[in-house]
Amino acid sequence: MYGLDRPQGDAGAPPAGGSAGAGTASLPCLLMVASDRISTYDVVHPTAIPDKGKVLTGLSVFWFGITQHIVANHLVSFSEGVPAQVRGRALVVRRLQMLPVECVVRGYITGSGWSDYQAGGAVSGIALPRGLRESERLRQPIFTPSTKAQSGHDEAIDFERAVELSGDRELMERVRRASIELYSFAAEHARERGVILADTKFEFGLDERGELMVADEVLTPDSSRYWPAEGFRPGRSQPSFDKQYVRDWASASGWDKRPPAPPLPPEVVEGTRARYVEAYERITGESFQAWVARSGSPAQTEARGAA
């Protein structure tokens, strides 16, 4: 969960490790801070997940760095211009004109996609083969956009509705291609490390020159479903490295999914942190503490994230 905190004015050229291209020094920038708080069913729980914001930020930096050949991104720096107290969970990023749709790519049939498939055999207007089992891999990834609801839940839409909302068919075709390429690249990378990327959500924007860029967080456990490859078996829900663990607890807690969300018990907090850190370490191939040190993060774990 990220928040765009405040304008930073003109950021200087990024140091090594900040994935910015030539000419970024003159771009208007924002400071984006990741929260340790977690939401389920679009409601934020009052309990923080220690180090969650650092995992989201570290993973985003990793993916931004290795996917630049597919599409540009908004990262300027994870160190220069980042205040000491939020190092490790904050980024200086380009200010973009964001597109009005969430860009979801599904490689497996699960979650709300599974529910839609059971109801009508299709997801976001895309007809799928009959007889699919829950969590089954699709023949090819599908682009299933959704709205960005100002209140309540996002609504799944088809591609034509996404074109209407953006007002630009050619742009949305570029976004669809970039989304599927990003997912496919990331899914292959993750699978080589024993992790299945079931689905994910991207956000895109345009800079002042009209260049398409992927923005916000990218391919994190908050915006993606990650499953361990070992023990994977279609026909059921899967163990996960993402916040499905919290969703499952919330669903079984008796909460009616309306605000306010209940506090999370200690075992759920600890289990969620462990899953997020394991996702970071498996995917990046480095220890989580290496990211903490490299980013100049404060030594102590944040008790609460940015709201």
C-alpha cells in the first residue's frame, strides 16, 4: 500500500541503484511511501505488519530494475531525496498522469476470476475453455482490467470499457501488450525460483512527453498472487506468499467486510510478515536484510506504517 506523500520539486540525478534514465533530473517528482498497514476487501486493518512497506519497496525496486527493457517506469531513486526516517520503504518517483484503469493480468484461474468463470464461463468478457479447475493454469495470460473505484470495490470491466474510460484505443492496446509482457517475464523469473505468479495488477501513467510508464508498486505480494511451486495442485486454493493469508483469516473471522476492519491477531501478523519476507528473498535471490542495509533503512522495525 503506497501513498504519494508530497512533491519533491526537481530531483537530482539518481545514484547507482536508482533506475532512472537520462534526462530525469528536470522532471517533477513525488515521494512515495509504502505503509506497513494492510487491507482486505478494500478496508484497511488497524494492525501494522512489521517490515511490509520495506518488502513492497524493495521488490518494486528489483522488478523496476529488470523490466526496463519491456516498459519504462517512474522510479528515480530509492536513496537520494528520501528522508532518513523512511529509507527502505519510500521512493522518489516521476509525477505521471495516471490512467483510469487497473491493469490486471491472470495466468491462472483463481480469486474473483474463478468466481466470474464459475458464474458465466468468462472473465472480463474473455470466454475461457469449459471444465477448468480452480487455480488451473490458463493456456495464455489474459488481460482483465478493472475500474479504479473512488469508494467501494473496483469493478471488473472488459477491454472495450477500458478503451472508453481511457479515451484512446491505441494507448490501451499498448497497455495491454505491456501488461502481458511484464507478467510473462515476471512469471518465468519467479518460476525459476520456485514461485508461481498466478496474477498481478499494474498501474500505468504518461509523463509530460506522453511516454508510457508503469508506476506505483509493481509485482509485490500486495498487488499479486504468489504461490509456492512445490505442492502446487489445481482443483483447490493454494498456499500463498501474499495477503491471501490475511483474506482467509478475515473471511473466517465473522467480520461483515464493512468498515471498520478488525485488528489482526499476533499469529496472523507474524505469519504475514514471514510470507512477505520469504517472497522477497526467493524472488530477488538476496536476503531481506541486504535490502534494509542497501537502502539505508533505520535499524529499528517500524511499529506502524504511513497511513
